[in-house]
Amino acid sequence: MGIYFECRLVCLRGAVQASVPADIRLQIVSPCIRPPDGEGWLHEIKHDGHRLVAIVPSRGQLKLLSRNGHDRTPLFRVPFRKLALSGRPLVLDGEIAVPDERGVTHIDLLQAASGRYGADRLTYFAFDLLHLDGHDPRRCPIEARKALLRRLTTSSVAVRSCLNVSGKSAPKGSFRNGSGACTAVESRVTGSKPNAMSSASS
């Protein structure tokens, strides 16, 4: 049975008590030619970076895992310093990237910033909340998780929540900043693996 948990901002129905997971099996998006239409989908920009799960089991601790489960903590830890010191156990799913002066991300900028210098340019774009304060919210609707995620990251510059919009007009607007792709996720879905599709702009 689902319970309520508070984060000083909102309550989320459907979360269950759970310990912080040591690793996460990620859903991989399915490519498509055109983004799906309709109000049943949420659309967000697909950033040009690397998928990364951020795990904060306790204050001062941080573990960053790639899509394949490899430890990337030494490479990308800089943007998460404030988050790791917050003392709140949480797990985020997102993408590590480097935006240019227009806010458009480029993989070559990420590769340059992954070295010894330039780590302060790293930005983490979080698109899902997988754990918070001893609770697993993945049985909650994706829209509710994203709303909570926005509130949790509202004061951070280095860790941001991905903007998402619904409706079939969303993808066209997403490309105004030069992004080459968007990701669509089924909205109002309860569960840890809603359908997700990614399409590139022409």
C-alpha cells in the first residue's frame, strides 16, 4: 500500500519505504522518426551528454553510475558537491553535459570538461527522481515525480531539472535553442518504466 512522504514542499501518494539502492537498472529509450503526438506524452530536450545516475546514500557520500553501471564519480563529481552535502538520501536519473553560451549541449564540450580542467562547466540535467529520504517514488505518476524534482533542484545551477511540456506542439518548440533531439515519456504513468521514445530533428 502506498504512503505519503514529505520533502518540506509536497506530499507524494504512492511512494513506498525503501533503502537507498546501490545500483539502478535503467530504461533505454526507443528511437523513432517522429515524436508521438497527444496529451498522453511529456516531451523534453534530449541533451548531448552521457546518461548518469546520481546516488547520495548519506551526507557527504556520492556515487555516479553510467548507463552500463560503471563508476563515473571521479570524472563528474564537481556539480554534485552541494547535493552530496545536503544530508538527504536521494537518487536521480539524468544526463551530464556542458551547455554553450546559448544553453545548447555538445558532446565535445563534455569530453573537454571531463579532464583535469573545466569541470566547473559540467551541468547535470535531471529528468527523474528515483529515491528520496528513505522512500521509493517510482510507483508514483511520472508527472508527480517530475514536479517534486523541479522543487528539489530549483536553487541549484549545476544540477537542474529538465523542462518538459505536453501536447503534440511540444517537439517543435523544443528545437528553438538548437537541440537536435527530444525525448517523449508517457505521462500519468504509475510505475518505474513508462514508455520512452527519442527522436532527432531534421
